Amino acid sequence: MGSGAPRKINFNQWGFYSFACFLTHLRKSPQFHLTLLNILITMHAFT
């Protein structure tokens, strides 16, 4: 419980949920691929 792992796991779960919802929302967007690439780069930078 005292380890930082649970917090990291919770952050990853929230990030994945938000990411999935965002992709679903932008699926019909013409900039879908560009947005996806931008998000992946951002997520990689914060990782």
C-alpha cells in the first residue's frame, strides 16, 4: 500500500480510459490519424 505502484496503475487506467473515449469521440474526425500520432508522442513524453 505504501508503494507508488498503485498510484501509477490508477493513473494508467484513467489515462487508458480517457484515451479510449477520446479516440471514440474523434473516430469520425478527418484529423484522426494526426491526433492519434500527437497523443502517442505526448504520452511517450510523459512516460
